[in-house]
Amino acid sequence: MSDTKWDPIQYNKVADFVAKLGEPLIDLLEPKLSDVILDLGCGDGSLTQKIKPLCANVIGVDASAEMISAANQKGITAYVKDAQCLDFTETFDCVLSNAALHWMKAPEKVIKGVHEALKPNGRFVAEFGGYGNAGKVIDTLTHRLNQDGLEFENPWYFPTAEDYSTLLLQQGFELEYIQLFDRFTPLPEHLSDWLEAFGQAFFKNASEAQKRDIVEDVVTALKSELFVNNQWHVDYVRLRVKALKH
Ligand code: BEZ
């Protein structure tokens, strides 16, 4: 996991759309009232809360203690746990994950842990950033960081459908559905807020003044493409997947 610091109040301001856009995942999951579900990377529990009335039990895990505290305050049973180190054995009928797996750079460990956590016939349904996600933002930002000779870390894993399918099949999953699709996504706030909240790893060697200049330049460079109808957007690409354990 990256060292990104999560502030649930700030997150809610800049990313309240994330749980809303995750709702189609619930349709793909087709939860049953008898299901016990794990929400992997549950964040502040906004989507978990929507699943709760649709199943027997749902628990959330997330690597951020701040996010788990926000989920607990919503009445969600949730624990601090890195999804790359899961230790459940045949506990869940379904594992669901929305907008979280791209923060985990060891996907084979995540998939192994999910496979072990599922009961036989269990379902794994996930959506996260896929190949090319936020490509315009990342290209512009990394180009600008390079101009200043600043070393940075890219904290994200955005696989192709082919690469992720291979990992799932290697682990013994049957693939029911996988799709990579563009979703040009409006932001509730300014692009600079998005960069501030999610791009922390890119700025780890920049001073506050350098960061301010770089963000300003990136925003200026992207305005003609990403400021549309008076609103900032990010060129998201999603990978949506459903896999079955036998
Ligand atoms: C995403 O949901 O694709 C995403 C969000 C924040 C940073 C990077 C990707």
C-alpha cells in the first residue's frame, strides 16, 4: 500500500461520487439475503452501507484506520486490514471491492487472499482503475515533475483486462465477466483538490512551493481537455470484473 494519508472529511468532499458510481457493482454482485459479504477496501463505508440491507451480514476492511473509524461511525462492522495480507478461510459468499484495488501493488497476494476468503461457489466482484486510468493527468504530472528533476512514486496499479484475467485464472478463479471501459468522470471539486487528495506520492520529494507551482502548471495544461461544462473531470478508465470460485 502507498503512504497516502486518508482524511475522511476531505475524502468526502473530493470523492463522494466514488460510492455512487460503485452502485452498478451491486447489480453485478446480485446479493442474496443469506450472503455474508466482505467489502474489500471499504473506505468510509458509504457503499458498504448500501449493501447492508441486501444480505445477512457485511463486514468491511481497509488499510486506513481513519477510514475504518468513519465506517464504524456509520454503524458498519469494519476492521483495519491490508487487503494484500488477508487471513480469512472460506468465510464469505462474496467479496466486493470498489475503487480500491488500484492502490495495491501486489495484486497476486490480494487475489490469493480473496480466493481463500471465499466459500466454494463464492463470487468476487470488483471495479477499479484499469489500464490508461487518469492517463492525461498522470502524463502531464510526471512530465512536469521530470522537468524539475524530482523523483516520485506512482502509487497505482492499473492493469489491462488480459493481465488481470491471467492473474485470476492462475489463482483458480473462473472468469464470468471482465470489461475495461472509459468513464470521463466529473469531479465535485477542483482538479487541484483531486491531486492534493490522491496524488500525494508524486509530491513526496517536492517542497510546498514546488508542489504549488507544479499543480498550477498541470491544471493550466489540462484545462482545455478536462474542464468541460464548467466542471473538472478526470479521464478515468475502469476495469470491472466478476469471477467465481469452485
Ligand atoms: C480511481 O478511482 O480510479 C482513482 C482514484 C484516485 C486515484 C487514482 C485512481
